[in-house]
Amino acid sequence: MNDSWLEIACDVPAELADIMAEYLTTLSGNGVCVENLSVDAFSPSEIPLSQRMTVKAYLPADLDPAPKMAELEAYLLELAARRPDLDLSSPTITPVRSEDWSTSWKVHFKPLRVGKRLLIVPTWEEAAELPGDLVLRIDPGMAFGTGGHETTQLCLELLEKIMDAGCLGAAPSLLDLGTGSGILAMAASRLGAGRILALDIDPEAVVVARENLALNDLAEKVECGTVPLESLEEGFDIILANILAEELVRLAPGLAARLNPGGALILSGILAEKEELVRQGFAAQPLLYEETNRAGEWVAMLYRSTLPR
């Protein structure tokens, strides 16, 4: 895993933030982050709309950045020509280390109970275990998934509910799409799932997931990889997809096709305002909508295959 990176930062008008994020994702082949330059609030609802935002992308430090920066500069010049009314500054590039990202937040990541039995414990903490606890030790590194985010918690709660109901058999097969740190796949194994496939388009996330599986002695029970959903042929009794609403809608036919008859599909990573978008996006699939769970600004949705088992 790379421990040194080059951070590319583009300060752009807020209306171009999404366009720039999409472009930098393609350019870098990695995820990006968008920073609101006017944040001075304690909750998301209090964050004022910013006139400008900084979009950041990352390249491995051992990669010559000159070609990528030249492409970026050309793209910005093209944007400036099309929109001369907008102020577009030159991008900056700065060396950073993975440790800068993966340690500063650790003080805020404490042991966490989710659902009835799941106890999530960071590797650098200790926690008092209760009888019946299913303990997940985790170091998310640069991957998403500490268990603290509402989208992850909603997935875990719905997963525990489905597994406890036992309606999919003693050891249902499960696909964790967008596994991140691997936390959902590990919880599924602890809850009794059988065949588990954990996928992510980010190779770094797959490395982190495998490390966490090894920490929990689950490396032999969960298969990890970067295979795209479209390339899968097998079916699953449970599918977890904790990704963005628009991407869920795009993947709707593939998700429905990979769900076994009578199976359960858990969708998360959905802002409450995007729930109707997802409902409409899945309306044409052979799925029965069952419920929506909410936490903060986020929702998770449960569907069932309408095909007979």
C-alpha cells in the first residue's frame, strides 16, 4: 500500500464542484474529497452555502504527475474559455503521507454498539464485552467504514434483523458491494452468513478489508476483490450496497439480477432527499419494497425479491 501521495487541490466556484469532482475521479483513478471553505458549524444543517469549494484528488507519490497536471491545466483552460465569468485559479499539488489521514481522527473513534449484539472496537482501544457480544475489531485506514456513520449503522441494523429472522436459511450467501473497510462483510460472517463476497472498485479498500478480516480471523470466510457487479454470474441471498443513491439507481438491474429468488436487498448511502429517486429507480425491478430506516440525514431501504424461492 502506498504511504506517500500527491494531493491535487482545485479551488473552484461551488457550482463547478461536482463537475470538477467527476473529472478528478477519472483523472486520478481514485476517490476525491470536496471541502466547503465556509464551514463554521456544529451540524450539517447549519453549514452555510459556500461560494467556493476545494476539490482534492490523490496520485501515488512515485507517479510522475506532470502528464496528469498538464491534462488538468488544459481542462481548466477549456472551462475558463466556456465560462469567462467564473474565477478559476491554478491547481496546486502537495506531497502528503497516508499517516496524515489515518491517525488524526482516531481520537474520535471509540468502541460502538450497533443493533442488539454487534460491538465495534478500533484496534487501538479496549472495550468491556458482554455475554453474547459479536465483536468486530477494525482499523479502517483509508477506507470508508468505522461503523460510526449513519449509513453503516443502518446497514448493520437491517442485516442483523434479517439474519435473526432466519427466513433465508441457516447460512445465507451474501454480497457486500462497496465493502470499504470490510465491516459489513465481517458483521455478516459473525451473524452466521455462509458464502460472502466483498467487492470494492478501490484496490486500496480491498487491501484494508483483507487486513481487517485477518485481524478478526475471518480471512478464510470472506472473499474480497475488485470484480465489477456486471461481471458476476452467481446469485446471493442477501446483497448489501452502501454507496451513493445515483450509483444505486444505475446498478439497479444488476443488483436485482444477482439477488436470489426470495432474497433481501439492503440499500444505503442514501440521503433522505434522494429516497424517492431510489424508489423510482428500482420500481421496474422484480423487487418488493419493504421498509425505510432513518438516521440523521440518511436512509437505508430494504427490498425483497418477488421471485419465488
